[in-house]
Amino acid sequence: MATPRKDAEEFDDLLTCTICLETFKAPKYLPCLHTFCETCIDTNIVSSKEKDNTSEGFRCPVCRIFVSFKETHEKPEAWASKLPINHFVTSMLDKRAIQRSEKMCNSCQMKNKTKEAISGVPLIAVQEIQSGRSGFQLSEALSCEEHIEKIVEVFCVDHSQPCCTLCATLTHRKCDNVISIQKAASDIKQSNQTTELVGKLKEKGKGINEIVQNRKQSLDNIRPEYEKFSKKYQN
């Protein structure tokens, strides 16, 4: 019978790189679905190239399936950067950061105020999101509604819209007033726009739980296929 501790351990295992044995940083996945930190798989690729003396591809460190880069004409040093980001793992890292922040006592929250969570997102309490006590600092921990894997970092004054840097580049590139969220907080903290901005951030905060639940369902759906592929290539 599964226990909360066992479930937590299994969850942590899913977020641990099998090369460095630490929490994923910039997780990239291979065709066999095995995931590694970008820097870890990059180091592995370079060492494999020297060992196997090949420039056509490399083998997965776990299942040994051959990953071909023959048709890309890219140098081995660039292969890791070309691998796809595992957005699913990224969202799970966000979920764990939120879960841990919920459990933090007041003293822990004070001690960790300047520290970052696993995915680089500051730890905050969900209660602060719901009550609005964190104000503009909340933006740093909120996922962009257009690009869930990215966090809110800038504010478009023209559209009164908090967004990520990718949105700023694509959607708001012609806007005249796109500023950092910190500057937005400083500029309008005493203005009547404060309530509007905080309201937008609170609304996004409420959507986090829905995102987490959707990602959990995705994990449940993909796990059987993941296990099937893993067994197939291990055999």
C-alpha cells in the first residue's frame, strides 16, 4: 500500500537526474524519454565522443539506445542544446516548489526569503497568493499563462499585462512601455493601478492549482507509456 512518504520519494525520483543525482536543471529528454540536466548530458556526449570516436550521435546513459545526430550536421558540443526541453518535468518542479512553500512555517519563510526554489522560483506561501499580502513579489513565482514553463518577469504598461520575457519579445514587441515587474511595482505602488495589478496577479495565483492538477493528470497518463518504453529499451 502506498504511503505519503513513498509517494513523495517516487515523486522526487522523477525529478532527479540519473547522472548527477540532483534535482533537474534545464531538463532535456531523449527519444527514449530518459531525461537529464542539459549540462550533464552535454558532458556525457563530449566524453562519449572521445571514447567512441564518433560524430554521428551518442548513446543514452541509461538504456544505451543510439541517438543519431548524423543528419543535423551539428557539432557534438551543440547537441545538448538542440535536445527538447522536458516541459512536463519543469512543471513538476514548479509543483514541488509550491508544495514545499505551503509547508513552510513563518520562521522558515523568513530564512528562505532570499533563496530560490528548485526551479529557480522564490518560495512563497500559497496563502500569500490568495490574500494578496505578497503584492508584486508574487509575479516572480507565477507561470505565464501563455508559456507555462516560464515565469512572469515583465509588465506591459500599454496592455496592463504581466507576462514572461518570451511574451514581451513576441506579443508585446511593438509596445512602447514594457518594463520589469520590479519597476512596475516601484512606479505604480502608490497609484490607483496597484489594485488592478495585484488583482491580476492573484487571479494568476489561483490558476496555479489548476495547472498543477492538469500536470499531475498528464503524469498519470504518460507514466504507463514511459515504463513500457523503458522496459523495451532495457531489454
